[in-house]
Amino acid sequence: MKKIELFGVMFDTLSPEEGADAIIACAKKHQSALTVTPNGSIVATARRNEALFSSLLNAAFAFPDGTSILWAARRLHTPFPHGRVTGVDLGEEVLRRAAREGLSVFFFGGREGVATSAARALCMRYPKLTVAGCRSGYFDDLCAVKKELVKSRADIVFCCLSSPLQETVGRELADTLSCPVLTLGGSLDIYAGRLRRAPRVMQAMSLEWLWRCLCEPRRFLKLTPLVRFAFDVLCLKKAKTPCNRAKNRYNTK
């Protein structure tokens, strides 16, 4: 399976459908598999957060959820063949297959009641979907969360928290459970109807990030890592030019 490396993170080049098939295959084998969906902000933060970087590095699957990742890959001449794979779309594909295969899903994340609302809406969309359990993203004792998940005997776990918490928690869950764990950010809010996805025209123009910021203004405060990521990509691009490679090789000034 071909992968694309960006700042140490190994991204998969699968389509959402292919990725869902691979995750379902792990679920059928009762095989632990952490799935992450980093954007540029997460990758930039991971360069300065050892726990987050370790989680991304040890994930079984990593999908490019962010136009910044696609832009970086194009700049470095390693474009993704299937483009962006959002956590929402990947989750939908996994749920569709889980319902068809009779696999149960546990929804963990969001504010109180969001996971339950998401489960209810998804069961209406996929009547054969089996819900192993629901739990909000607020907790004081991760061990208690682990025990609840183990007791549920879920075949797949959706871990939908904020980053970098969801990646580090997701890794701990994956180390404990014998099933795939997907870190999908705010997907439960969208499934529950609490948040709307960007209009298709904005998605096509790679402006979904702007839509999210307009819906949740506090997200504007989180753009700093994204700017840092763009700067890092431009610096890396410059370092890879033939002229600069020669300078580095001969250590000239």
C-alpha cells in the first residue's frame, strides 16, 4: 500500500471506500487499528507535541482530512490520488458497511446527549446499524471509559474529541481494545444535526475551513498552527530545490 510522508506522518492514499473496506476487515478479525484524520494544523502541532506525534506515527491508517495537507503534498510533488478524505465521509462509509455486515459501533464524544442523538439519526439512515453504546466526550477517569468500551464488546469505536486529546486517547483505547478506533473530530455533531457541513460549492472551493470558522468563531484562534504548517512546507520546499540540495551537500554558504 503506497503511503505519502509529510513531516514524519505516513498518510494512506486510499479512497474513502477503500479505507472503509480496510477498517471493516480489521473489525471482522477483531484487530486493533487506530485511524487518524490529520489536517495541517494537527501535523504542525504534532511537530511540537511528542504524545500527538507518537499517536499519529503509530496509527494503522492516516487519511488527509484538510486542504492544507493536499496543498502541501502537491507542493512537494507527491499529490494524493483520491484527494481529501474527511472524517465525516470516512465515518459514513464505515457505518454503511458496519450496518451491512452486522458489526456494532460505539459512539464516544461530543457534549452530553450528542452521541445519543447521532446514533438515533444514523439508525434512521441505516436501519440495520447496531449501536453498542454512547458516551459523551467529558470524562475524569479514562480507565472507566476503557472498562465501559470493553464491556460493550463493540466491533468499532468512534472517538470524536478535540485534537490533540482524541489522538492520544484514541491510541490508548486502541492499545486496550481488540477493534478499530476511529478519531473523527466533530463528526458526531454533524451526524446529530447539531452542525451543518459547508455548502458543496464551498467544499469544491476548498473553503470548508472558513465555513467552520464562521459557524464556530473560536476556531479562528486555532489558525496559528495552520500558518506555521504553511511556513514549514514552504521552507521544506525551498530546502529540496536542486540549488539548495547542492549547498547542503557541500556545506557552502
